Amino acid sequence: PTGDQITARLFCVPFAGGSAHAFADWARELTPGVELLAVQLPGRGARIAEAPVSNQNQLLDAVFEALLPLTDLPYFIFGHSMGGRIAYELSSRLRDSGHRLPEALVVSATRPPHLPRTASPVHDLPRDEFYAQLRALGGMSSEVLQSPELLELLEPALRADFRLVETWVPLGHAPLPIPIHAVGGCSDAYVGARDLDQWSSYTSRGFSLKLFDGGHFYINKNSVIFFNWLREILTQKSVMTDRAADFFGVSADTLSVSSR
């Protein structure tokens, strides 16, 4: 849509090892009038030649700087797994700095920051063991998992993301004055319903918990009912055309994170 057709934005932050491509088909599923913008982190997609970022503060600073000019309209932030942690910290920074807050925060398959890690670190495992963990986690395409060349190309970004998750330091913030919607898979071996429910302590303005059939990447199994649920969250009304064609042109380039 043109600028006067857009009434709200949805910012999407990917999971560890993910890219803006993970959200390429989402635009046509969204509520009319909602523009989809996805974070493209260094070391993947069109930014494959850039060094990936594994420093928490450096990454958050860069995403915050890229997102801030785009908060002139009502907006929502969605983050899956690692992306949920980033999405929460972005929302907290926006509140702490006095900027416009999202209408709601959606954290998907994400453990709250205060919960201690229960799994052993994988970011520094030998290559074969690291690849085995990626296959067990799911979410990556079979094309990548079956291609040694592609895995080797993506390995630096994958290890950087897992290092980021596994060394994450809870920064500590007051509850957000916006609704938080926690969502996940009922058979997720990494993030359980009790974990998701604890996001309720991170908001003073309403909380919901939604579980779908499936594991850590439950969306792949439940795309139709997931998008029905997501559209209920995105309440803004307008007229929207399909942005899939320019998703990697205007949108992904506009909200791309600097590695500096």
C-alpha cells in the first residue's frame, strides 16, 4: 500500500539462524492496512557478507536505531524464540526512552529473560554435533540441512545467534504498560506452557497465552489458525495490497540492522 493506506505496522524479529525470509509470505495474511517489516540481521540473506553480531548490547542498539524512525504509526512487535527476547528488550528501551510504545508485544516460543537456562550450550560444539542440534531443533529448511555448502555458509551467523541466546543477560525492567501475548506449541520441548505463562509478570496492561499443536516451530503446522489468531491481535483497519513483491526491496532494506 501507499503511505496513506497504511494505518499500522508489524515488526517481526526472527529466531536464531533465521532471516527476514522467514516472514516473506506473511504480508498477504495480515489485517488490511498493516505493513509488515522484518529485521534482517547481518550474516544472512542479502547481508550474508557482513559479520554476524553476537554481542547483546551491540545488537539491541542497532535494532533500536533502525526501528525508531518507523514508530510514527501504531505498531506491533512480534518475535519468535530469540526474536522474542529482542522484541521485549526493544519494547522496554522504547518505554525507558519515552518513545511511542507498540500496541502490543507478541512473544512466540520464547522463555522470559529471568528463567535460567536448562539446556547445555551448543554454540561452541564441534561442527558435526552443532549440525545435529540444528536438525533436532527443526525450523530450518531441508534444502539447507541437506547441503553442506549452505550449512557452512550460514554457520557463522548460526553460531553467533546461539551464542547470543546462551549468554543473554537479563537487563531488568519494570512491567510494560502494553499487552503481552505469549504463544507457542503445546509440545515444544524447549519452551513449555509454564514458561510462557510467566510473561504475565512483564506487563501491567493485560496478558494472554495461546497454545497451538506442535513443537518449537508450531507455526509451520498451524499457519491458517495461527494467522486467524494474529489478525485478531492486529485490530487496525484500512486497505492493504499484497506487499510480498517489495518485501525484500523497501521493507527489509529499511529495517536492516547495522553490524557496527
